[in-house]
Amino acid sequence: MNTRQLTYIIAIAEKESLSGAAAELGVSQPALSKYLADLEKELNTELFLRHKKKLLLTAAGRIYVDAAKKIVSVKEQTYQTISSLSREYKGTITVGATPLRGSIAIARIFPFFCKRYPNINIAIKESYMAGLRQAVIDQSVDIALGTCIDLDSPDILHISACEEDLVLGVPVFHHLAPTASRDLDHLTTVDIREFKDSPFLMGGRGSTIRTLADSIFKQTHMNPTVVYESNNNLVLLNMIQSGAGVCLLPKSAMKPSDHIVYFSIRPRYFLNLSIMFPKNHVLSEEERYLTALVLASDCNHPRYRLNPTPMAKQIMDEFPMPEFTDEFPFTF
């Protein structure tokens, strides 16, 4: 299926010039000019208007380019489908991931991994943190994406490039809410003991954030009333918004709201964004590249703070990393 000449017209339309299109396509400008002239003669209509050294699409040109893009897209999809039918996977990496943050992180880096290792399959095994830690120990997954408080563990190897602060989400009608900054990049800092009489929403038992919250309450001699527990940050945000209570959350879970305000906690508490492996596991090249992609993606998150471990630096330095230029259209 030869669509090469269709790409000529698409390039001319995108660059709005023959010289720019020729440079991108790697063909000579005279050859491209002759092709366009021959095509317009064949169609008996102009596809481009010449205006101030630019080539602008006519109505007929827009129709032609739209059709050309569809044909090229169909070709690419057809070839990819045929390729997937004939491709045999030579190995599988089983990745443990939380239903939201972990799964979205894998989806974000998957195209880059697949391009380098098209014959390696990635299988996702979803669970929350307690289940992920056990899966790593049992070696029912090869790698797991999660969070931890302490990077030193007797059973699990943690590789981390970033950490994120813990924040307190508060309903807007709470009596302390008016003191909060509405600028999510510059939060007001509070002592969590000021909320000792407030009902608390909590992460599920066994989760990293619940473990850290219990530690905070022990350190501050608080015994809060827990009215609801969930491992799902989106559920907790909805509960805060409904006024059910206040809640400790990872900073990445914040989102602008007319019904919730956020505070920084004094002293600061944070979670490590971790990639977990069984202890003494020797990483394959494919696992190291997958790890490097996840680390690089984490480093691009606007609400994570860089704090790479030596092994994280080493792995990221092994591979050229892609540019993660897209914004994060989600909260974890």
C-alpha cells in the first residue's frame, strides 16, 4: 500500500511551504513542486493558494488533505494489526500496580517501552499497597509500583527518584478553612493538632498513607474519630467535599475545588514513590528500561519532589529517556 505521495501533500499543508516540506521529507524542492503541479493538473483544481510566501489550503485542498490523512491512518492501523498477528511474545513482565496511579503510570510509558521491546509483553496485576508488597515478596509479580515510608526493607528492594508531601484536605465550611490559601502551589501550613476534634477520613489499613497517618497521630498524641476508610483517593475526595471529615492525602491527589481547601502539615511528612522488586532480584535489561521509564515519568510530575536514590540515578543514566511533554490529565 503505497501512500508516500499522500504524505507529500500532508507535509506541504502542515509546513505551508514547499521548502519546509521538502526538508522534512528529505526530497528536493523541485521534485515536490512538480508533484504538486501534476496533481493539481490531474484534479483540474488548485489545492493551495499562494499568499505572502505561504501555501494555504483551498476548500478542495482541505478535502484532499483530510482524505489523505485518513488513508495514511488506515494504512498504519492495518500494518500494526498484521504485525500484532504475526508477532510472538518472547517474554512477559508482570507488573503490580494500584488501580489508579500505577495503572495510569504504566499506560503512560507503555508506548515507549513497546517501541524498544516489541516482543516483550507487559501484564498488569492490580492491587492496593498491602497486596502489592505481598506479591513482590511472593514473587507473583516481577515489579510493582507503589509508595513507601522507608526505602530500607528486609524483603523488598525499593528504587525511588521522587517523593511527595502529605497534605490535609478540609471541607470549605470547616471553621479553619478560611485560613487556607487557595493557591495549590503555595499552601498554608498548620499543626495537625489544630484538627484534633475534627472527624477524620482515612486510607485503608495496610496502605502506606494509613501507616504514615497512624504514625503521625501517635507522635502528636492524637486519637481522632475515624468516620470512614478507603484505599481510593477519589472516594476520599468526594467524602471531604460532602463534608464528612478531613483527610490526609498525597499532594498529587489535590485538585482545584470550590468545596475543599488544603493545608501543608508541620512538620512535613512525605511518601516515597517506589518501584519494588523482590530482594536480591537481578533486573533484566527490559526490567531496567521499564524502571527507567517509570522513574523518568515520575520526575516529570509537577507535584513530586526529586530525591533519587543512587540506583535510580544509575538506571536512568543507562538509557536515553523520551521527552514526557504531555501534562498529567489526572490525579492519583
